[in-house]
Amino acid sequence: MTGFSQARLAPITRLLFWAALVFALVMALSPKPPITVTMVDKWQHMAAFGTLTVFACAGWPQARLLRIAERLSFLGAMIELVQSIPMLHRDCDIMDWIADTAIILGVVAVVALARRGQARIL
């Protein structure tokens, strides 16, 4: 992807990031989420944080990848902490945060390899 293309895509992917973040927070922090999907909980976490990571890496291409990973992992930890509030009727599970962090690191590793390959081509 050329610099011109990245510059054109960044605003769109930033918008997608913020939309996905709002969606993920509503789903994670609502006592009764508006949408329920029959899927293993860890897969839902990985889908949400994988998507957020892709959009963050594309939306802020100049940001350090480890900074993106750190911030998104912290977000996952904070979601789990808030889910421990009894009136939300949600479960706080450290394994959910580990699943979040694992997919974040996996996506960041793939993006790093792609960027390294792209730099060699240019």
C-alpha cells in the first residue's frame, strides 16, 4: 500500500475503529446485550479485539505497533474489571483478557511482518 493509499484509508479505518469500539463496549458492558450470538465466549472476544486491532493498525499507520497492542490489551483488562460490577450481571474472567491479548499480539505480529515485507518491496 503506498503512502497515498494509507493517507486515504486512514480516516475511514479510524471511523470503523471507533464504531467497532462503541459496538464492543455496548456488547461487553450491557447487562443484557442487544445482540446475542451462539458462539464460544472466547471466540467473541477474539473477533472483537482482532477487528479493533486491524482497524487501529490501519487507522494509525505511523503508531508503534506495541503501543497499539498495549492500549488495546489495557482496554480488554478494563472491560473485565467493569464486568465485575455486580449490577451488570456479567462475569469477570482473566481468561477473556488473555484471549483478547493473544489475538491482539497475533494481529500485530502479522501487521509487522506485512509492513516489513512492504518495506523490502519499496
